[in-house]
Amino acid sequence: MKSCTLIINNLNDGRFLPGLVESIRAQDCDDFDLLGIDAGSTDDSLAIYERLGVPIMDCTGLNQAASVNKAVESIKTPFFAWINADDRYEPNFVRTHLELFCGGVGVVHSDLWIQNEHGMRRVHKPRGIHASVEDGQNYIFHPTTMISRAAWGHVGRFDETFRWAFDFEFWIRCNANGWRFGKIEAVTATWTSRPDSSTGTRGPEIRADIRRIQDIYSLPTDRKYTP
């Protein structure tokens, strides 16, 4: 059995799938399975998945949290990661993450490239879980993360009532339940910032999710993120 499963999350972003799959197959470690999830695409995503030889799970009608939960329930590997179709892994992603899982580590994350729609990119060094708790903001970028299924099972599934910030809420629960966070001081992924992405078009909804998390867990509130 492989050590981890890489889960591709997709809805109508078929044009990005070949680049992402190429980045996955360029890994310098082959200790992973691959699973594609699709929430009901109406573009050519399913045909592209099939052409690329990626197994597909039908998640039509599910939000991203529910889709990832369904995928994680189906896998057998002890670790998993999920990534959106327009993001990319560096060749060191799988190897460097697996190396850090030991004694109570539930989540491993890393530095990343942030790339805009013009292909320009810069290195970003996320501040991590402690800064997230102190500031009440999400300083862990999910494309850089790999998660222990033991942690996911212990603290509970991703909360499907959060459409946009369910990852942030999960990090807070992991930390509250004593799971450690490992940090790789190297770039292992690229997060793409596009004006037509959910991050670019759903600002008020994302901020509302974050505010609700701040309220539930009594985190500090940064007023500039108030909806």
C-alpha cells in the first residue's frame, strides 16, 4: 500500500488538469495514489480525467468539504492531500511531507509560490497555526498541506457547513486537540490567484466563513476581514 493519496478537486477547470497531473507525475517519490473528484463539471473535465488515466469519484452536487470528505472516506492510505485543479505541486511535495510525519504530527505544510493569472510568481512563507490562532486568520495554504488520516478521524471530518473556509476551521480543531503541525522550509506547491477563481469572486462569503470561525473559537477578529 502507498503512504498517501493525492486528491484532485475539480469543478469545470478541465483546462488546468493536464498541468496539475503532469506536476504530480513528476514527483521524485512514487509513494502515492491518485484520485480525482468532480463536483458535476459541464466542461470536458471528465474526458480529460479519462484521457490522463486518473480514477474519478463522482461528487456531483457536493461542496468542496463534502467532496473531500467523501474521497478521504474511500481511501486506505494513512496520509492524504487535496489540491485544486489550477494549483501545482513541486517535485519534492510527496517526499518532503512524508518525511515530517512522526509523533503526533497531524498536518504538514510548507512555503509556496503564489502565481497570478499572468504567470508572475513570488515565494510566500505562511506564518502557520500559531499565528493563525493569534490573529484569527488562515495562515496555512491547503495546496501545501498533507494530513494524517488519524488526525482527520480523531478531530472529525471537514465541517461541511463551511463552504469556503473549512480548511481553516479544521486547522483550528487539530490544534485544539493537540495535533502538531510540521513546517517545511522549502517551496513544495504553487497556489494560483485568478480573478475568476472562487477566492477572487467570493470574497464576502469567504470573509463570512472566517468571521464565523473567529466567533466559534473566540479568535481575534481583524476588522478588515469583517463582511
